[in-house]
Amino acid sequence: MVPPGGTPHIADRPDPPDSRTMPVLRGPRRARERRTSRIPGAAHLPAAARALLGALPGLAAVAALFLCAGGVERAADEQSAAPAAATGRHTAPRPDIVPRSVWLGGAARAQPAPRYDDEVVAVFVHHTDTPNGYDCADVPAILRGVYQGQTGARDWDDIGYNFVVDRCGTVYEGRAGGIDRAVTGAHTQGFNHRTTGIAALGTYTAGVPVPDELTDAIAAVAAWKLGESGTDPRAKVALVSSNGLSRFAAGATAMLPAVAGHDDGYATSCPGAALAARLGDIRETAARLQGRA
């Protein structure tokens, strides 16, 4: 959220990724494994089938291999097709998004490499707390001002929001790292991981009209990003707080809406009472865009 008349405020920096690795332990290879390794094609069979071949004489093992090869191939085809059908059930198309190169241009500063999470399971909705009476043609210049405030006066490495939506319903790419990837943002104290920050350009306090074009665009981004993880926009999800300055102690697991307001995770008036009142509509629209009843 950007303080009125001031420079933009970013909730917290993204946490460093977990660099720990799990060692892989390997046991000794048995005689049957060495034996089946000499049978052409046996390496591609399941472990149970390889064990059976290892117990058979050489010619019998080859014959058995040919008999089961067709079945193994069909099973592999079925397994590879199943995930695509499952993950495509409640996805939504990616909305049109203006790349950051269009609005930022040569104003980009040197910055460290982006950080990533494994997936996005929640979105946080914000407002930028900037004036509402803008012409939508002027949005690129306004976004450059937000970016310069956050990377200059606030000394952040990049704009904190992953996406910004204007009152005409145009979606802009915010933080660098790739529109299609789970980029770790810097938008919600304690809950930047596995989430996407979507900021409404303007101030949406109580009594301020909230354009349908804006809420529809927020819903479209939410439906698309949450659809990639199979998350229902109307659900609640488990998120782990990374920072005790949030509403939850560091390390605590919080059950929060999959489409949450900034104030759900942090003590703030963002995204404004008027926009917060529309979150239910945004969730329902996002669910419909995912094809959910």
C-alpha cells in the first residue's frame, strides 16, 4: 500500500529460499539386478517385473519380456495422459497482460535475480493508495512513479506487487521474474511465499466506487494463477507466516482465504473497505472462470 501523498510502502522482503538438500542413499545392487540388466529392454520395466525376469532362464526371460512389453507401454501412455486431464479440469486462461518492458522501459534499475516458489496457492489483493482520477492512457507513467518510489525512497530491489490492475481493467506485469512463473513477491508481511500480489491502481476506501472492469480483471488473474495449482478461489488455504510482524507469529500456520485482502495477513487498511467488500464477488467470478459450479 502507498501512504497518501507519500512513497509506496512494501510489506516485507521475500525470504531466502531453502537451500538445504536431502542426501540420496543407494543400497548395493543384487545379483538379480545385474542379471536382468543384460536383457534388452528390461531396464524400462517396473521393479516387480525385473525381479521375475531375474528368476527365469535366459530364453524364457526374453520371451516374457516381449509378452509384457505391449502392456507396459500402454500403461505408461495411460499414466502420462492422466495428469493432463486432472490438472486441466479447473484451470482458467491467462488474461492479456502488459509486459513490464512496455511501462518500465529504460527506467529499470539493476537488481538481483528473482526468487521463486513451487506454486501459487493464494492471492492477496491490494490497492496502491494513489489518486483515482487518472486517464488509463497515463497508467504506464503512474506505474513508473510507483516503481521509482519503491526502489528509490524505500530501497526495495523491485516493485513489490506481482500484478497491477487499472480501473479500465488492464492488467500490468509488476515484479520481474516471468508472468507464468511463481515469482516470490514483496507485498504482504509474512505471506509472500506461494502467493501472488495483485494491486488495484487507486484508492478504494469506504464509499469509493469500485469499477466492475477492475474487479473482473483481478478475478481473471486470480482464476488463472490459482488454477495452475488446482486451488478453488472460494477455499481457504494453509499458509505459513515467515515474519512475526504479520498477524501471525513466525512459523505459525494460518488458514486464509485463497483470495485474500492485504489486511487478512497484515494489520493495515489495505485494500480499502470498498474493495474489500467486493472480494466475495471476485472469488465467485474467479471460480466461474475456472469452470467450477
